Amino acid sequence: MFIGHFGLGFGAKKAASNISLGTLFIAVQFLDLLWPVLLLLDIEHAVIKSGTGHSQPIDFTDYPVSHSLVMVIVWALLFGSVYWIIKKNIKAAVILGLCVISHWVLDLIVHLPDLPLYPGSGSPKFGFELWNSFWGTLLVEGGIFITGLVLYMRSTNAKNNQGKIGLWILVGLLLVSHTANLFGPPPPSMNAVAWAGNLQWLFVILAYWVDHNRSVV
Ligand SMILES: [Zn+2]
């Protein structure tokens, strides 16, 4: 799942208009922002499947710190708590915690059964395997993205050209990355995947900039 997560981040603005889109993006993508770092540190592992013709070329062999449900709840509590300490807004803190958890729920729909409940080799693993259906994945993920984007556009107005054009640059870059993931060649190595994963911070920075140049309706 890629743009589906960002779609949820866009849509969450309607529920919590005082949270910047950038912060919402960090929350919904928190697990996937953590994951490339843990890969590079050799704490979590994944391999590239070869020759399966699968639209999802990565085998997530173990990622208990970033993607086990128990740890996800810990990250959600931490994320919400830090936001509450800084901003003293309990509603926004709860929404951000839920955004962190939403990542696991959306991943659960598409992933093969590789999402653990808790860290440790004994944990059962879950995934409803929507990735096996190319069109099913595209429909669900695209649907979440478009719905979220429409909600964001209805909840905010561009203050200036940066708020207007910036939003379309952000949307365009997300769609280009998603298309490259779907139709591009399989990645050359997991190291390349991890470094590319860190580039997602660009979307976060862009989102802060766009949101700063839009006002809440
Ligand atoms: Zn994920």
C-alpha cells in the first residue's frame, strides 16, 4: 500500500483541521518511514522476489519493530503523546494515534500474510492478500486516495498560487512514484529500496509547505 496511506492522510484533515498535512503524512506513513531506517540498520529484513511477475516484488521476511500490531500500538501511543505534550490538543493527539494505526489496517488488506501481531518468531502473521489482484488493489487504493484528496480540497482553500500549484505538484509526485512502483522494473537491491524509502520525507516536507499555503474552510 502506498498512495492509499497518503489518501487517508489527506482525508484526516477534515477530522482535524488544526493538524498540518505534513504531520498527518508522518502519522499515516510512520511505519513506512521507520522501516527503511530499520532495514539499513539490519534490524529488519526483506528480500526481492525474482521472476514471479508479481506487481509487488518485495518479500517482507521480518519487520516486527515497524509492522507488528503490538509495536504499532506502542508507536501510536508515543506519536500521540509527543503531539499532546507539544500542542496540548487531546483530540488531535488521538486522531494522530489512530492515523498511525490506520497504516497497519490498510496494509492488512493488501499484504500477503506477513504482518505479525507481536515481535518474536512465534507470532501468527496476517494479510488479506488483495495484492494478488492488480485491479482490486488499484481500485481500493485509488479509491481511498481520491476520496481523501477530495475531502482535503473541500476542507481547505488555497491562500495563494503556492497553495494551489503546490498541491498539484504533491499529488503529481505521489502518482508518479505510485506508477513507478506498479509498472517499473523490480528494484535492483533492498539497499536501493531502503534509500528510496527515505525519500518519502520529500512528500512530508512538500505537504507542510502546501498546507501552510492553504487555509481551513
Ligand atoms: Zn507498511
